[in-house]
Amino acid sequence: MPVRPRRAAAALAATASIALFASACTGSANNAGSDDPKAEATITFWHGWQDPAEVKAISDNVARFEKAHPNIKVKIVGGINDDKLGQALRAGGSKGPDVVSSFTTSNVGKFCSSGSLADLKPFIEKDKLDLDKLFPKVLQEYTQFEGRRCSLPLLSDAYGLYYNKDLFRAAGLDPEAPPKTWSQFTEVAKKLTKAKGDSYERLGFMPNYLGYETVVEHYMSQWKHNGYFDADGKSTIAKDPAFAEMLTYQKSLVDALGGFQKLDKYRTAFGDEWGAKHPFHTGQVAMQLDGEWRLNFVMKAGVTFDVGVAPLPVADDEIAEYGKGYLSGTIMGIAPQSKKQNAAWELIKYMTTDTEAVVSFANDIGNVPSTLEALKSPNLKFDARFKTFLDIARHPESTTMDGAVNGPSYQETLSALAHKYEKGQVTDLKQGLADTAAQIDRDIAAAK
């Protein structure tokens, strides 16, 4: 996981920039490209990683590709966010990228429906790739939209629970038995919380939606639901009781730990999410919802306490599904303006489907491998705790957010309601969900 803004903020920023993609479609791969993949070629690959170790990992992976494909040279351009990517795709021309990667899986619906990224189906069919044998189901889902596959997954992220085992022991809790249900979680969070006047000496867990990674979609993955949309593309949030159950629980957790205002005041004292002063590193919070990359950050921060890792709790009546979690990841696609699409495809195919390449890259940056073979590879070199995230990635009930023609806009609309509800500004949740569902449907209809 690269050093970048937390996903909720990234999604908000990407929504504004993604409009650039809609006008970027100047061409697409209606066939598998016209260039010769065996000819000498130089292609340009844009990615978003900025941390020196992660940039080196990308360079090493590309070097392995060039060794396997000596006729193709790759010019690497790093630090590219979706704003810059959108501008380049809109402008087109020979200076733009051939291959692109993005951390924003929530924008795949927009990428695919607008033609901002080329259709990969012809390339997949040409090489007779069986995606069911290559990738877990969830990863296949978030790299396509309504039958159009415009991307493939490059590593993935799985979300779980980090907890301070030392604080568990001090509170009389079994450090080898983290909470499995949300009702258990509330009691554990309360026991780990130590108030100090109108603030906290320590907080068991930061439940507010503005807390690091505690966003609606991450919570929602721990309640069994049938997706955010029905077969007709209409929002289900007012019909499926799981959404009301999740929002009601989260509000009860906020109230149990001191109320929104007190919690939010404490939150403002937290250090940066990606630095050594992260509140979990410093002991300001005893439990943290986060992705697998936090293990690397924990080690870099040099924390002195014993860190435990477990799946997030599940709804009390869904204990059989304990072990599941929220999944997302990095995607790769081809710029539709590229004149070297077959060469570009060779790079994407290598980086996303070659087991050695996937395993090596996953080892280097501490992310979850994205292929079924890589997930079980004996060459994975991880902290023993990392297995928790591999298991979450393989769990049949793990989920991700649904794609939409307007990207993550529907999640932002739902999040706006959730923020108001946790603050007490919305008291009629049933009506709030109905109004929010109607707004989501109107926004999607307008985007088509």
C-alpha cells in the first residue's frame, strides 16, 4: 500500500477528476490492437507509487518484464494520481501513457462505461486466459463494469483488525481471543478505553467515520447484504435491512465510547495516518481497522508493544461468516489512444498474471497477491501475521463496493447520511435511507 491519502478522501478527490475521463475516449481496443507485440517498442507506464521502496519495487518488476520481453522497453513515470491521469487521457497524443495503474477501484465503473480505458476482452480472448482460474471472484468483479472489462487487478488489499495485545492483557482481556462479533467488540472497546476529563488517556477504538479507514463501505462488509444495487440498478440501501443495522450499530458504538463530539475532538489530536505518529502506533487507540500494509508501517514505526491481527467482527447473528473482510486493490489498464496496445497488453499480462512477478511485487511492498496461485505460493515472504489477510482475501464471503456509472458518488451520498446520523443530526434513519436511495438513483440516472 503506497503512501497516499486514506481511501475515503482519495475517492472524494477522484470523483471531481473522473469527469475528465468521460471525454477522454478517443479510441478503444475493439480488436486486440494493430501493433506487432514482437516488434521493437518502447511503452510508457504511469503509476501512483511515491515511497522510494515502492518505486524501487515497481522498477524491479518492470526490469523482470524487460528481461522476459527483450523487444519491449518500458518508460516508467511514477507519482501519477487520477487527476493527472485524466488530463493525459483527455489530451491524448504521443506523450501520454500506454499502460496506466490506479488505486481507485471505485472508479472502475466510470472507467469502463465511458471508454476511458480500453476494452481488454479481445486481448484476454486472444491469449485464452481463464480469469476464473486466475483471480478471486471479488477481484474480477471490481475490475469490470456491466460486462465490460477495462482493467485487471495488480495486487489487492484486505482489511482487518489490529489490536494492542499488551493493552488487552492490562485490561484483563485474552490477547489471543479478539472479539468476533460487534456486540463483543463494543464491550472490549469500552474496557480498553481510559477517560481523562473531557477527553481520553486512551481510546479502545475510534468509530467515527472521519477516523482513519473507518468508512461506511469497510464497516458494511461485515454485515451480510446483497450489494448496493438490485438487478434493475436501483439502490438497495432502504430495502435491505443490513444497511440500517450497520448504521444503527455504528451509532451505538459512538455513543458507548463517549459520543460524537468527544470522540471527534480526540480524533483531531491524531498524527498522520502514514507516519510514526499514527494513533495506533502511539497507543492513543488500542484497536484499529486497517489494511495489510499497516504491518509494514508498524515495523517501520518501531512500536514496542505486541501487535495482534485478526479479521474484523461480524454481525452477531452471522458468526459463521467470521473471517471475511473488505477487499480492494490496484488496477491496470490500457490507454485507448495508445498505438502500442499489444505491447502494453504484454506488460499488463505479465504484471497481473505471472505468478513469480505477482509474488515478488507483493513481497516487496507488503500487499496481498492478486492471483489464486500467488496466494498459495510458498515463495511469499511475510510476517506470520500476514496470513490473516491472505485468509480474508480468500474468504468466500469477503466483499467490495459495487461499481457504478458515476464511480464512488453513491458511496459519498450514503456517507453523508451516515455522518449526519452519527452526529444525531438525522434521527429518522428509515426516512433518511429512503431519501438517500432516491438521491442515488437520480444521480445515476443523470450520469447515464
